Amino acid sequence: MKRAFDVVVSFIGLLCTGWIIIITAILARMDTKLSGFFKQKRVGQHGAIFEVYKLRSMKHVEGVTTTVSTDNDPRITRLGRFWRKSKLDELPQLINVFMGDMSFVGPRPDVPGFADRLEGEDRILLTIKPGITGPASIYFKDEEALLAAQNNPERYNREVIWPKKVELNKAYINNYSIFKDIEYIFKTIF
């Protein structure tokens, strides 16, 4: 039922927002001088690696290589800041949902080095497809601002945020309901 919901709603979403995705990708290309789409390897269901699609919101800055971004990240362009605040940068993930790499609701797909290193009962996170949104995404909706307030954002992400995300996502999986999925989608939009 979850997959059928994902296919139907992502198809409708792509039909309705495809023009927005194309226009914003063109603007992102002009803004960053790079491809308007950003692709990055992420860990998916059963630990499979896939490429997530997003609108590009960052430019290249020499010497900055971290995958953890904060509100004051010098790589984020002015237009990119708007994409991220409005969540327009996530729209291309409708393609990932339609193709079956992701679901609308689930744990956010992380870069290698987090989900693929889960151990014991925490590996339950790998039994489902990652999502565009979910309980941890809503709980940490201001994650970049939270990270910006830290002296060591990477360590804070690894030691505080990541364990809490694992806890929230395990509870989501253990108490799964399609109605909860719909609730998370509405909370994300509104």
C-alpha cells in the first residue's frame, strides 16, 4: 500500500510541479554556475547506494569539503538559501520516489558513514526506503540553524542529532501506519 501511494502521488506531484522543477533548476544553474541539479550518493534500503536528486543550492568554495551544512555555510547562495528554507530544493526527490529509491515518509537518506554503519537493532532503519520527510525531519526542521550555533557542527551532528534521529526513526518503523505517513506529509507541507 505504501509503494502504491508513493507511485501515484509522486507521479501526480511530478505532473503538477515539473514546470517548477525545470524553472528552478535553470535559475539554480545561473545562480551557482554549476548544473541546476545536485546529485549525491546516499544510503538507501538494505544499505544500497543510490543518487538523490535535489536543486543545487550551493556553489563550490575552495577548502570547504564537509557534508554537514549550517545556516552560515559560505557555500549556500542567496537563492539557494531560499530553496532550502522553502524546501523547493527537495522537489526533484519526487523522481527518487517515483523510481523506487525513496518513499515520501521514512528516515532521511544519509551520506555513507551514518546509516551504513548502524549496528544491532538500529539496523531496522535499513529495512525501509528512506523518505523525503518523516518524524526526524520534522523534529529537526531547523537543523542548519541548530548546527550553526555549535562550535563543532560535525561532532554535534554525529553525537547528538544522529542518535536522536535514529531513536525517532526506530519509533516510526515500529509504530508504522499509512495514516501517520499522511499526517507527516501534511505537517511537512503546512
